[in-house]
Amino acid sequence: MLMMDVETAPRRAAPDDVLIAIDQVSKTYVSASGASVHALSRISLDIKPGEFVCVVGPSGCGKSTLLRLLAGLDGYSEGRLLLDGETVAGPSRKVGVVFQAANLLPWMTVRDNVGLPLRVGGQHAPAGDRIERLLAVTGLGDFGDKYPYELSGGMQQRAGICRALARDPEILLMDEPFGALDALTRERLNLELQRIWQENRKTILLITHSISEAIFLADRVIVMSARPGRILADLHVPIPRPRTFDDIVLHPDYARLAKEVRGLLNAQEHGHD
């Protein structure tokens, strides 16, 4: 279990319909050189069940740090962090995590990689049926017996998403999962992720550097400041679903949102709030 520092921020009650409640959370850590780094400053954010939220911000602003706090992989310094009303004190079965690298085990088939969280958790039957359903949903139904080296980068990421969904988590945290892919593969996986989300309505928080990706995928786009990271804007995306890239760029709200997000990020680069 991760030990959290003493909470000093004022507390607020999380509404009953909130799945993720981030209340005045700050994070300070000591760098390899011994310097104190203030990564996050008083972050407050509520996310409802089934929402798709994307977080954008300058490099080094603490986006990935925030995701690690939610995943229970790091402790926070101040504030309060709740998942489904429970304080985050370590990794939870309610949370699946997808990182930029798929991190598939090279000696295991795709099917075995996807089923690994179930085996580690001691679950067997009817795990096989669930794995086959997940492979089918992510378009990997014909690739279960393949090894990671036999898959493209995009297919490896789909396998990583599939593995994160294996335990049927309530929350899916995604840290720039498509950042290393070429533009066309990234667009295809954006469409794939939208379809998967519409089928199971998991609560998703996705970190990205891409403004267009954030607007395409999200119900809400959270814009963070430069370090120490704090929330500059929480923008609702009123564009109907299902979305396609051809249609979304013609929607007036797309241009408005892209301009607003880009303006906020450019201001950060030039040292203005």
C-alpha cells in the first residue's frame, strides 16, 4: 500500500454520481539530483461514470503524474483522491492502465498476454470466453495465437488495451497510448477506441499531446498549465457521436475548441496564464 502524506487541503464532498473525485491534489517529489520538484498544484476534478475525458498540456506539466496517482502507482502530497468513494492508496481492480508502450511479454501469445491479469488475479474459468470476446471486440480475433513480434505497432496497442480490459475495470487510464504511432494508424485506433467505448461505456481518462485527438475522443477536454500542473480549463465537447474525422473537422465546435485549447497552450509556452 502506498503511504500518502498528511492531507492539508480543504475537503469537499463528492457528489453521489461521481466516480473519480480529485480534490485539491498536489504532488511534490525529489529528483535524482536531490531537488524538490512541485509537479502538481491543487488539482480538482470530478469525473462521472461513463465519461470520456482527455487531458492535454505542455510537456512536463504533470499529466502522466496525475494518471499515476489515479492508478495508485505513486502517492500524492496533499489533497484527497477518491475512486468510487474510496481513497486511492494503491493499485485497484477497478482500474485498468494502458501506457504508451504496449509492454507485451514477447514469449507469450497475444491471447496469453491478454489473459495475464486474470491469471495473476487467480481467475480462470470463464476467463477463456471473456478473452475471446475482448479479442473480437478489439479486432484481434484472428491473432490470438500470434506473438507480439508478429504484430504491427497498432495491433500491439490494441492488445494492450485488450489486456487492460481483461478484468472488466470500471475505469481505464490511458497515458498517450497512440503517441508513437504514425498518423493513419493513430486515426484508425482513435476510431477503434471510440467504438469500444460506445460498446462498454467504461470511464476513460486519456492523456494526449494531440488537440485533434482530444476533441475527437472526449466528452470533456481538460487543459493543464505548465509545471506545477494545474487545471486551466475544463471544456465540454458538444459534438454528436459517433464521430468521424471527416465530419468532425467541419463541425463549428471543433474549430472553436481547437482554437481555445491551442491558445491556452501557446500562452503557457510564452509564460502567460
